[in-house]
Amino acid sequence: MINNNTLKQNSGKLSIKVITQNDLIDAECFNIPEAFSVVEDAFVKKANDDVIFPDKVSVIFDEASQNRINCLPAAIKSELVYGMKWVSVFPGNPNLYGLQNLSAVILLSELQHGFPKAFMEGTLCSNLRTAATSAVAAKYLAKKDTEVIGFIGAGEQAKCHLMMMAYLFPKLKLCKVASRTNKSEILFIEKLSKLYPQIEFLACNNDFEKSARDSDIIVTAISGQERILQGDWITKGALYCHVGGLEDDYSVVKKASKIVCDDWNVVKHRTQTISRMYKENLLKDEDIYCNLTDLVSKKKNGRESEHEFIYFNTVGMSYVDVNLANYMFKKVSNKNLGTDIEIQSRAMFDVDYNKIILK
């Protein structure tokens, strides 16, 4: 007897849900508290061996600019989902062309039959994931009475980071922002002050030191490859969230009481500040305090002193993207959004043979 599943497989029909950024926003996926929880849950799943996490493939097209396209696969076993994020990072886009530096798409497959189930815009997911990862780290590593945050960079990633940190630290009262141009600082303030009227915003007019000094949390969210943040600017008790590539001087790393990564074994093979120091034999494996999974699983303590300067480095874990993207897929589907497209209507040989070209 043939069951319904067999009939479905033998029908030769395959469809996929195409999800745009508008679909995601209409389905209320631009949701800061939920994104934070889903991202933290991804690290819990990894700690509980609920994740299959292959190596990512990163192709760098230009060493100087770090223009690159990455393929990041991962599976969440309990969710029966396997996904891949295809993300391009071209750091010079904002300065050279006035374009965003990051764009991404995500493909999700179900693991009952192995069929693709969703093709979705991935930039929203990627930006929320990056900011939420820093916020999860801040939950364990920042001072509980955090009130001042300083940004170097004023783009989409900086905005997302403020939204996540403001959610986590409701007593946040001052946000300082420094960027390459005063115009981008003002735009940052215009956008975010509408959401957070209780926070005082300060444009630092390209003064990066002013943004960093006396900040409880420092975030570098820039698209360039420059050693901007300096160790002398760091205040005792600060948490530094390193987001991109080369954003800080080696003196910042050397000043840290603890260095925490989302995953050191992944980070050390990349091109970030601490990755470069590792390759230059200026940093050893034992210099890394722990990974973020060690904090969420309570294997390691987070902040242990109000005077510690803690360095957090994120490179981005694909299983976090897949966990968040799958959550977004469910929200979109529950609201009957997205567009179902039939990508295969019949089996390969169930066609008009006159349309098969042999010669």
C-alpha cells in the first residue's frame, strides 16, 4: 500500500516559499525581544549538541578591502531544518558607492524528505543575529548598571546593536556615536531618538575617542579595515563588542582581563584583530577565556568584577542564523505571507518527449 507521503514524493511536484524583507517585517519578524531570545536559544542548542555545524566557505576577492562572499551552512536537529546563508560583505560599498556593505539570502530545507522549503531575504536576519549575539554576550559580560554606550560606526549594524542593548539595559541613558561623517551620525540619531526618547544622544563629529571614553559598552560597527579603537581610550569596567574585521589596535586586546568569542576555533582562522594576533604568535589559545556557549551553559562565569575590561569577539555562527531564519519562516507561514512558487511540476521524464533535445 502506498501512503500519502509516498504519493507526494512520487507526484514530482516541489514548491518553495519565497520570502521578501517586506514579508518578514509584515509578519513582525523585526522583533527585538524575540530575536534576542531565539539567538540565545541557538547557543543553548549548540551547548546541548543539537546542532550540526560544518565549516563555512569564505572567498575573499580582495585582501586589501576584504570584499568577500561567504557560504554558511548549519542544521538544527530538533527542528529538522538545514539551512545555508549566502552573504556578501563588501566593506567599501558605503564610502565608494553609497550602498549597504552587506547583503544576504537564506535557503532552508526540511529534513523529513530533504526538500527545500524557503528561499528568503537574509539581510534582516543577519543584522538582527549579529546584534543579538553581542547582546547575549553583554547579558553575561557587561556591568548590570550599564548606562552609557559608545558607537564607532553609525550604519545598520550600529542601529541594530543599540536596539538590542536598549532592550537588555533599560537604564541606558546616554548613546554616543562617532562615524566618518557628521551626516551619518545625525541620521543615526534622527532614526533612533524617535524610538528611545529617554536616551540622550551625542554626535561625536568623527571623534572616535570621545565615543569610546567613559562608555560602559563600546561597539565598533564599521565597514573599513582600520585600527581605530585604541587601548588608551578604554575605561575600567567596559565591555567591548568587536563586530567586523580589523577595527581596533592590538593594545585593546592586550588590555583585556578576559577575551570571549562566539567560537574561538572559528575566529582564529579568520582575519579579525585577534585572528591576526594569533597568526603573528601574539595571542595563544590559552589567552581566550571562553566561548559564548560556555557562558549560556553556566560552565564559565561571566563578569566577576566591576573593574574588568572584557573583550567580546563575534564572527557569526551559521547555526544561529538558521535558528533565527527558521523562526522567521514559521511566523511568515502562520500569517499566510510569502509567495509559494512551484519549482517542479512533474518528474523529469514525465514530459512531452518531443521537447527533449537529443542532437
